[in-house]
Amino acid sequence: MTKMRVFVFLLPVLALFASNSSNAQSVGIQWITIEEAMDAQAQEPRKIIMDVYTQWCGPCKMMMANTFTHPDVIDFINDNYYAVKFDAEGPDPVTFQSELYENEGYREGVRGRNSPHPFSRALGVSAYPTLIFMSEKGQIIAPITGYKTPFQLEPFLTFFSEHWSPTTGQAEWDAFKTTFESTFD
């Protein structure tokens, strides 16, 4: 009987520890719109990472399932970036840097490809997925095209958040890549 009481007492404590260790996974990346990210810059300047995807894109779905659910990726992005998710063929209008972008060619109910959103064209996106890294002022730093695992994404996340400035060039990126050591589990 005593063992049973100890077990019943410890069960909530164990559940608390389990929930705290997987807190990043349960919260997930805090995705917002580009408008929300730009508004947030006034309160707390941060760089922006924008996931430009489409509904039909297999690698986009794989990034969402495999990369953006990794606890270290979640924590790093939430701590260092404003994370924006943007459907490159979606119907939602976007206002960015005082310019309104509307997808007038969007067709409701279409399976597969739809009309490219003018905002994705303005960003120079031509393949999916594309991750757009932006400065605190909304200037494009770099587009990174293609599926990335958490460990392939980590150097980009680290470099752009901790080492990039408007004067940074290719030489700094090349030097960083050669000395980079992963901290992700």
C-alpha cells in the first residue's frame, strides 16, 4: 500500500518534469504575419525568418513536419527571430513597406498550383520552400532555397542572428562555415 501512495504522489511530479522538458515542442514556433513582424520591430527589433511555402509542395510539408518541430529549432527561432509563414500562392493580401500586394489571380478550390502571389515575386522567390532572412528593418539578407534538416538550418540561423551586419560579405560567411560547431541535439 505504501508503494502505491508514493507512486500516486510522484505521478504528478513526473508529469510536470515531462511537460517542462518538451515545452518547446508543445508551444511550437510562434508564427506571425509579415505585418505583425514589422509592427513588433517597433517594440523589440529582431531579424525575421520567413518560410515561403505552397500547399502542394512536398519538401515544404517535410520542413514543417521534420525541421520546424525540432525542439532546438523551435527554441532558437522563438528566442532570436520573428517567424513568418507565407503561402506563396495564397489569397491573403499583404502590406509590406507601405506597398499592398494582392493575389488577384488566386482561384478558390484549385487543387495543386495556383496563381503566384505578387509578394513572393517581390521577394524574388522562384522555388519552394524558400527561407527569407530579413534584417530588423525588413531588408532581405538572403533567400535560402530548398528543404533543410534542423542541422542544415542551424548554421544559417546562428550566422544571421549572431554574426550578420549590413557590411557582412561572403568571406565572413565562408569563414563562419569552416569553424561552425553544432549545438543542436
